[in-house]
Amino acid sequence: MAPVHIRHLNKKFDEVHAVNDVNLEIRDQEFVVLVGPSGCGKTTTLRMVAGLESITSGEILIGDKIVNDLAPMDRDIAMVFQNYALYPHMSVYDNMAFGLKMRKFDRAEIAKRVQEAAGILGIEGLLKRKPRQLSGGQRQRVALGRAIVRHPQVFLFDEPLSNLDAKLRVQMRVEIKKLHDRLGTTAIYVTHDQVEAMTLGDRVVVMRDGFVQQVGEPLELYNTPANRFVAGFIGSPAMNFAAVKVSEANGALWAANEGMRLKVPAEIAARLKGYAGKECVLGVRPEDLRIASAADPADLNVDAEVEVIEQLGAEILLDVKVGPSTMVAAVEPTVRAKVRDRLRLAVNPERLHFFDAATEAAI
């Protein structure tokens, strides 16, 4: 178990700057998730930590040791891959024991570690089987077991659940979280799935085009995104955005476009004061839109026309047109609406977000 320090890390493939000046301090026993769309640099960063990819510039420390020039086997890390990477001709026991045999551990110690890991993962009854006799979830457990027996300082996970079906992914997410809580090993986990990132990570690192956009606890990213990209990437369904112009009238600030005119709450208006007369981007999450009642103030309502209805059981997602903007509202399952119905939606004023139109930074 050890902290991981990533300092001014860069990776270039010819003219492509895949990882650009990444700085991260990962604490001992912390579970950190790197998340972002394809091509953002998250897997390349992980592979540099593992020693599977050379570093163009910068430093990686595991504990207090610089590991830039160390071979992967000398870094005291264990990696779990997307495709399991099990030897098909070996039994589960031999797959889990292989790395220890290569390091010349004695048989008794190997047997002890494999049995311990199998007990943790609930696969004691599978040790004599071959990988082809296992389900996807069982194979992933074997891959985890092969990493656990190493007793590494750092676990590295490269999208380990992406080949599993939806139900099994949820189950394995829980298993990995339990496993980390039990073992207390430092972990770095890469995924493109923001739900995985939010549910697994002590902290989440959002990446885009090789740059770190924001680092924080899951709810910090959700509640106070640093920019429009983070706001749109974190949260499901994604945040709604609309171009608006800010104006000042009757002692208050207003955000308006062709389809809406919203009064900006006083606590947000203080930050938005310098944008009076200018355009910016309004952000509102689907769960912060609901069917308006007579008690809701008119200056926090918008008129909407229903375009698509998604029945999800616990909630209904309404794809609606609000002036020039298309938005999604997550409403109660008791709401009865039809396509082309016109509705009044109330906005939660405390949950409005505003972004600079040019820089996309949160205001």
C-alpha cells in the first residue's frame, strides 16, 4: 500500500499530445477513478503508471520511489484488464498462481494466497475449472484474484467491467467496492462510464483531450462542476444547456431567450452581476425540472412541448422543446403526459448553473 504521485506527466505520439501536463496526488488506500470519453488520455495515463507505456516527460512515484524507468514487474503493482487475459489451458488455480510461481514463491505460500483470494471472491469451488467453463462474472473474479494474490502496493483497473452485461456490471461494481474496503489497497480505476466513476471513486478525475478538467469527490463534481464539459459528463441523464442573455430589471437579474425568462436567485445573481447585457449558457439538470403547480412563482416556470416520453418505472423522462432548446425533465411516475402536450415546468432555482459562453468555465 502506497500513495501515487503523478507530476507534470506528458505523453506524445508523434504530433498527438495524448496526455498533457497531468498532476495527481493519490493518497494511500484511496480509490481514484479516471473518467472521460474515448481518446481523453485516461488509459494512456494508467498504462504509464503500470510501466506499459513510456513517458515523454514528467515523473511517477509509487511511495517515495520514482518508477519512470522501472519494468512493470518491479513496480509492485497489479493490473486487471478489460479482457480478463486468462490462460485458457490453465485451471483457475494455476491462473491465479502463475505470477507467484514466476516470482519463485514456495508452494505453501502460493496455496495459502490463492485460497485466501478465492475465499474473498467466493470462487473456492471453481479452482479446478478452466476459463471456458466460467461465466463472464466468474472470469472477472479470477482476474481480480490473480491481482489480489500479489499483495501489491497499487491496484490498476483498466475498464474491467466493460465486457459484462448491465446487471452483472452493477453486481461487480459492488464487489469491487467491497474488495477495496476490505483490502485497503491504493487503487486507480479507468472507465468511460460516469455511473461507475460516481459509485466507486473516493475521488474522480475527469479528463478531456489529454487534460484534467476537474478532480474532486463525486458529489463535488455533480454539485459544483468546474466547466460545461464536466457538468454535461457527470450526471445521468446529462445536464440541459440553453444559450441565454442576462439582463437587469426591477432590481433583479434575468436569464432569457426566446422560450424562457427566469429570475436569477439572489445568491447566484451576485456571481452573475458582471454578465448583465451579455450572453452565457444556462445549465439545469433533468431532476431539477418538475411539473409546475399553482403555488410555483411564474418567474421560475418555463413553457414546454412534449416530444418524446421515456417510461423508466421509477421516473419518467420527458424530452421537451423549450423555445429553441431541447431539454429533458425527470418527473414523477404518476405524471400522465402525451406527445405534443404543452406543459408548465418549474425550475429549482437553487440548482441553476451558469457557464461563460466563450471559455465554458462555470460562473
